[in-house]
Amino acid sequence: MIGVNCVGRLSGYVRAGVVHPEEAPLLREAVTLLFGGTPEAEATRWLTSKGMLTPRGNEFRREVLHRLLTNPRLAGLEGNGEPIDGWDERVLEPDVFLRLQELFTERSEKRGKPRDAHEYLMTGGCAMCDECTAGMIGSRAHSEAPPSYKCDDCGKTRINAEKLEDFVAEHVLAELLKPGARERLEELECDIEAEIARLKEHISGADERFAGIGDLYGRGLMVKAAFVAAQKASQEDLRLSKLRLKHLEQMTDLPIGDVHDLVAWWHTAPFASKRGLVLLEVEHVRVGRVEGSHAPEKRVLIDWRQLTA
């Protein structure tokens, strides 16, 4: 059995900064199982089946494994997230450890934990990862961490939500203070309303398009593979159209026509109004990876929405 009579050490390590040659690979495999959707209780049973015990010589329990896997020292980190000096080897790499904490947070929320109270201003495709161009979602690195945005694909890009939102709001309000900005905003709204009308017409014609595909297949003018592909493509088009419509409808009816002090308005405006204003002015907020600075001005580029020709 692995881990007997080694009281006083952290599972996975022989001593501080030196990994246990048998325990570390098993813990890494257990983490891989968790990322694959395996429940913690099942991962715990798997460790036991491999002969791994706690440093006190006991079989692992789910809560004991959870406590171990949320210990930052497993990734050679201090409690504040800084690397431990002289910690030469790690059971888990820091990025894997952070992803694992996100997984635990997500699972906890699904079990009924109160949801994150932060209202993210730029989810839904507005904020995007400049590394892989995927959208960013609201997230926390762990349960005690502040709200942040992270890439929903590569997962490597993350930025503090409050800092990003303050940065974007400052630039949006600055744009609106420029001469002619209000008139431009009205034109943008007209463009958006026209696109909304086109999307609604496109969505309302979905049943007719589906019926047309079925008719071609029923008359033998389309092979089954082509029918399935066309049906799937039409369903995806309808899904994306509905998402786009929902996104656009948040940008209309902005109550700022008679507002003189935009900064004061911003601090007291409803969330929906602030989000609508940002989405109307901004096409995308592109967030880069950290390269020596966490400051938004070093990492963030704003693509402003353009009027249609």
C-alpha cells in the first residue's frame, strides 16, 4: 500500500518540493478523471483501488481528497497564489490547479450553492480572448477569488472583472463626450433595429425552410445524408439567429437622450441600461494574455461598432 507511516507530510510529496514517485502520478490521474466528469467520490474509490493511502495510513475519503486537491501547496503555491521559493517539483502545475478550483466551484454551484452575485457586463460574445478569439465567460479562480472573465475555450486568458469593466466604461463614456457622439449613437440604434427586423423575419420563416427540406427529401430529390446535414445546418442557423436577436435587443431603447452628466448617470443606471450602452458602442473587447502586466491598458483592445454603409 502507498503512503503508510509518513505522518507530517503532504500527500503527493516525499518532502517539501520533492514529489512522491508513486503518489504524484496517481493524484494527477485522479485529477484527469475529475476533469473528465468523474464524481469526487468515484475518484476517491479509484485512488483506494490503486492502493493509495493518506500519510496517516488511512483510506481516502471524499472530503479528505477534496481538502487535499484545494490545497495550493499541491501546486507549489502560497495561500496568496505566489510560488513558494525553493519548491523545485510540483504534483500539479499552477494552471491545472486553478482549472481544478474552477471545476469545484462549478460543481458546487450546480449542487445549489448561491450563484455569483456579480453581473458581468460583457459576456455573450462581447469580451473575447485575443489568443484564440473565443468568447469570455464570467468565472472565479476559486470560491474566495474576485469575479473575473476567462476564455471559454483555451482557458488561458483571464482578467479581473471589475478592472476590465471600469476600463471599458471609462472609454465608452469618453467616446460619448466627443462631438457628434449622441447623433452617431442614434444612427447605431437605427442600424440595430433594422437588423432586428431582418432577424425576426428570418426566424419566422424557419418552419417554412424546414418544411421545404423535408419536401425535397420526401420526393426523393435529396439523399438521407444530405437531408440530415441540411436539417442540422438549418437548426444551427436558427439557434444562432435567436442568440443574435437576444443580443441585439439588449442594445435598443437606451434612456440617455436627455442625460447631461453621463458619468453620474453611469454610477446609478440599471445594469441593463449600462450593458445595452456598452454593447451598442462596442463590437468586441479583446483581452490578451498576461505579459508582464495585469493592467487592462496593457492587455485590452476595444473594437468600436461601425455604422453600416
